[in-house]
Amino acid sequence: MAGRYPNENQVAKHPAFDEGVEKAAENEAAHIERAAELRPSGLSESELLVWDRIAPELSRLSRLRPHFVDFIAEYCIVKARMDAARIDLNEEQWVYMTTGRHGIQWKSRPEVAQLNDDWRKWNSLVAQLGLSPATELRFNDRQGSLFDGNDEFGGI
């Protein structure tokens, strides 16, 4: 036996199930609309692709606010620059060879140092926006208090 209900039509749905699906679609549209409303001008096409991907998600998480737009735009700029650098390095190779009095040496291209610097900037932006699994925990407002508020330590 594959499962308890082999036919999906036999499974009873809650009366509000369809209403919830409709509300979710409306909510999704609202987040996309909010992202489009706050979309900054002056970003390149590749940076706007990053914005269109990340901004609705930040809206869903209540982190897309007008005063954060410049900060999120910086995230988009750095992410697009990292993606472009990675594509270029994969096409040209990440290292080059020199020959001198010490023999053959393999060295990283200067673009690798720029990519590493951009990665450090991007990682800082990710942490400040709570976009990694570790930093998302800081933004979780569902964690309860250790104290119930009725004792002498509740106001700490």
C-alpha cells in the first residue's frame, strides 16, 4: 500500500484551503509590486536581475523598506560584479604562469584578488541583511523571552 489515501480526491480539505491559496497569491503579488515600487534607478541590467530576485524575498521578510534601498542596491551591485568576475575567470583561467630566475611560478590573476575583496563585501552585506542561515536567526522575532514579564527580571 503506497499511502493512506491513494486517490487525492478522497482527501478532505479544510473549507478555508482555497481562500488561503488566493490570499497567498495576492500576498506574492503585493511583494513583487513593493519591490517594483522601490526599485532604484541607475542599476545596470545584471544588477536589476539581482534586485528582481532578492527584493520580493526581502519584502516577504519585512526587510525591504525605503531607507534600506541604497543598502540593498549595493548588495545587487556587488553580487552582479562577483558573478561577472567569476564568468571571466572561468573563461580565461584563474592563474597564469611566469618564468624567472626562481623557475616556473603559478600566480593568481589580479581579478582573483578583486573577486575575493568583493566576496568579503558581499558576505558583510549578506550578514547585515540576514540572508544566510546563520544570520537569519538574528532576525527571527518568534523566539520567546526567557522571562514571562510578571517577575522582577521581565523588564531587562
